[in-house]
Amino acid sequence: MTDDALIADFDAVLSDLDGVVYAGPHAIPGAVDSLQRLAEVGVGLGYVTNNASRTPAQVAAHLRELGAPAEDHQVVSSSQAAADLLSSMLPSGSRVMITGSAALAHEIELVGLTPVHSAQEEPVAVVQGFNPEIGWKDLAEASYVVAAGALWVATNTDMSIPQARGIAPGNGTLVAAVAAATRKTPLVAGKPEAPLFLAAAKRLGAEAPLVVGDRLDTDILGGNRAGFATAAVLTGVDTPRTILAARTDERPGYVIQDLGGLYEPYPAIEAMEGTFTCGSASATVVDGTVRIAGSPEDIDSWRAACAAWWDAVPEAESATRPGVEWLDH
């Protein structure tokens, strides 16, 4: 690794899993090698995941099976965050209905609360996390309890999740079903809230971590809220075009192709009279259109485009997708 590599400025990587390290059961090409190299360059590693369907120990075991470095304590999950949140709001032993996996129930038990699975058991709270086995009856049972006034906590509200065959509905779609039935809104424990990232950094003793993720609305927003540097990879949900259009709070500090980009120099972006240059590419904004001199396949073109558009629209409360014109094509 050279001194000008992107990772040289940071003491730890806080990495998302789905869409960054793996998609479904399989590792993303090059991801394992990139994670292994972190120890060689003296950079810490933590995994921050919204997936509440498995315990941190199960996640770590899966990572080790893929060849990635992972101790159980390096994995911080939204199910842990949800359990911590509930334990801070409820007396010990309180009954919490689980709309999710056995792993989520286990985390609830670990903080001294009692997991139950039906309204007949008189729960005072509902915790909802992703589980591919959840069906209509589970969502209906949760709705009955939430509508009756129980505390409602969601591990996360990811609307989609990367799988080996493509993008599938995430926990947010299941939460939305209960919200539609009850007209209530849950507290959210995991991403994009900051505590999950702060807890991961604290475990590693990191003072200058880099959050790496594939989703603007969870990974990047959460990392930004925590006050950490953020890097978006293009191996999962978000694309160069959606990153370009990102609202201000969800804009990453860096855009890299994949985890291998951590070890490459990150080119400086130079601005002169409204033209933003990155590497051999440049971009300007004219009447709401980003005009790019470069190739769509060159990530520097998109880095320059983002710099130009974000300078033109510094405060965007919602996604603002500009027109894009390729001057060389």
C-alpha cells in the first residue's frame, strides 16, 4: 500500500455486509482479500449490519467461512441495538413480542427481557426485525399488539436487501405493512441512526474510522450522522446515478468501485471557474444538466460529476436527479 492510498488516512474500517462483503451467501469478488489486507496495514476492522436475522456470532462464522477475518466482537448488529434500546425503556423481565428471527429473540433475552410470540401473552412491546420466514399471520399479530398501544421498535427500515439473484424486499417493507395497518410509526434502533456506528468505533478504539457501505439511506447517512468519514461502494444497491442525485445528508465523502478501492490513491478534485476535474475527467453544471468530459465507465467521471452537482445544489432535502450529458459520447 502506498502512502497516498485512501485507507492511509484512517485507523479503522466500519464495513456494511450485504452488498459490500457479500451478496446472498457468496462473497463479492475481491472483498475478502481487501479485508484481509487491513491487518497488514495496521487498520482495524468492524462490521456494522442491519441484518437482524442472525446473531453476531453466526454472522462472524459466515464471514470466516468466506475467508474474511472476523471475531464475534467485531460484528455489531441492529438486533443488539434494538435490544439495548428496549432494555433502556422497559423494566427487567418485560414481555416483548418477537416479529423476526430466533437470533433477535436471543438478543432480547440477553438484556433481561422476555421474548413472546403472540398477543395472548400480553406483551408490552413489539420488536420487528428481518426474517425471510415472516408471513401475513406474523404481521397481523404484530399489528394487533401495536394498535393496542404497545411500544414498537424496528431493528431497521431497509426497504431492500441485496441477494445473489438480485435486489429483494427488506425489513422496511415488512415494517411498512404494520405501519399501514396501525397508522403508527416505530422507533428505529439500527442504521441510519448514529449509535450503531459509535458503538462499533468504541469497540475498536478507533478515532478516525471510515464507514464503507453500498446504501446511501442507511450506511452513508448513519456514518455521516456519527460524524465519521464515509465511502460508497458500487457493488450493492446504490449506483453512480443515485449517488449523484443524493440529498445532502446522504452524500458520501468518497466513491469507490469496491473494497479494493481502499488501497488505491483517491484523486484530488480540483475546481476552477465552475469546472470540477478528477483525474482525466471533468464536469460542469449548465441549466440543471451535468456536462461530463469523460467515460461513463470511468469512476473519476462520476466523482467529478458529483463534485460539480453538489457544489451547484449544496442543500438538498430530497434527491435531486440532474440531467447528464456526456461530451465525449
